[in-house]
Amino acid sequence: MIWKAIASAAAALALATPALAQDKPAAAAKVSLTRLDCGTVRVNRLNAFSDTQAYPGQSRDLTVGCYLIRHGDQLMLWDLGLPSALKGAAFTATGDMSASVNRTLVEQLAELGITPGDIDVVGISHFHFDHIAQLPDFPGAKLYIGKHDWDLLTQNPPPAFVNPTPFTHWISGGGKVEPVARDQDIFGDGSVVMLDMPGHTPGHHSLLVKLAGMGPVLLTGDQAHFQENYDSDGVPTFNTNRADTLASFDRFKALAKNLKATVIIQHEPRDVGKLPAFPKAAE
């Protein structure tokens, strides 16, 4: 009799609270990844990218990739490219490098029907000029950046090799910022994760994006700048810590192997074709 009473009570509860009885786990947010063209850097002295002088007398053009990540109804930008003021700039053969931009981030996003105010999150791999310059165009976005990089940007005065100007809005408290000490799961479901990869700068991060169709994608930031540099675990002369760089290479490559991830070296022109051509997105 007691079991019948329990069963009857359970049935009555289910009828009285159908939402509780029929709840299902929420569907995973749809994630997509779109490459945006943030310019080109012409490197006249490629040997600067090797502290073992692996590239004497060589030069090379490096692409500057920025990325739009859609996570459900939220929008994120990863890296913010070269200055808009370099639009149409001519390359030069003097100095270590020169740079030029064809289209700004705002212009490319407009083609997708996206305004700067639609961007919820901006993630920065590190504080170098070719990854941060168009950040001020997105003052409403929450900023994620490596804590050790943020510490240098907010130091008073900052070191000579750091330019905090693009971060002024966030440094002054006008925008939300979350310094990332180690790894950071941006949306809380493991689909977009900033990965702690120090060495290039103290707070340098790479990005993992998990796509339902394409599978895991690893965006290097500046863990490597081109394929030969990646293959040889090359350390540029301007990296802040050689040992950290090599340890980060070990971790990055192990993740790529274990996840069977597509690796995209953000400055490597040969990797541009690994993602669909703009305006299409990888899903």
C-alpha cells in the first residue's frame, strides 16, 4: 500500500509541475568562427624572429588575422589588428618592417550586419601593436587579456616597450575588463577557451574554439609567426622569456595532437585557407 501511495503522490506532483517533470538539458550554443583581414606586415629582417639566427638575409610578408566568434547570440572578437590609420599605406624596404591595412574591422563587420555595439567580448592574445590597435572602436565590449600583460599596461609608468593607449577606456574604468591569470573559459561551456601560453609576452594567450562540424581549432596568437618558426619551436629575439616560450610550445603542440585540432598560425599566409573565405564562417 505504501508504494502505491508514493507512486500516486509522484504522479500528482508531475501533473502539478509539468515543467519540472519535462525539463531537458539546454541545447549547446551554436559556435562559428570567421576570419577577418586585419592587414599585412612586411618583415624586411626575418632574422629578428629567431634568437638562433635561423633566417639571415630573409624577408617575408606576414598576414594579420583577427577573428569573429559567434556563440549563440553573443559575439566575440579575438585580436584587434593593425591601426586603421594604416589603411592604404605603402610598404617600405627600410627598417625592420612596415605594415598596411586594406579594410578596417568596423568595415568588415558592417558587411555582416554587425555594429561595434553588437560586440559583447574582445579577447587579446597579447599587447603588441598589431593585435590591439582597433580595440578603441569597441568600447562596450568586455575585455579579456592575460593578467601579466595587463599588469604591465597598468604599471605607472608602463615599460617603454608597452603602449597602453588603445586600452585607455578600460584602464580608466570606462569598460569592463577581466585579467586572465591562467586559462579562461569565456562562455562557461568549454567551447571558447583562452589558453595560458606565456613567453612571447608575460601574459600571452592562444585561443581554443570548438566547432561542431570542423572540430577543435587552435589560434596561435603569436606562439609562432609562420610555419617554419612553428616547426622548429623558434623563439623571436623580442620574446620576453625563452624558457616560457619553449614550455608553451610543448603545451600547445600536445593540445593540438590530443585534440586533433586544426592549428591556425595567425600570421601565416599559408594558413588563411584553413578557414572559409570571408564572409563565410567555419561551423
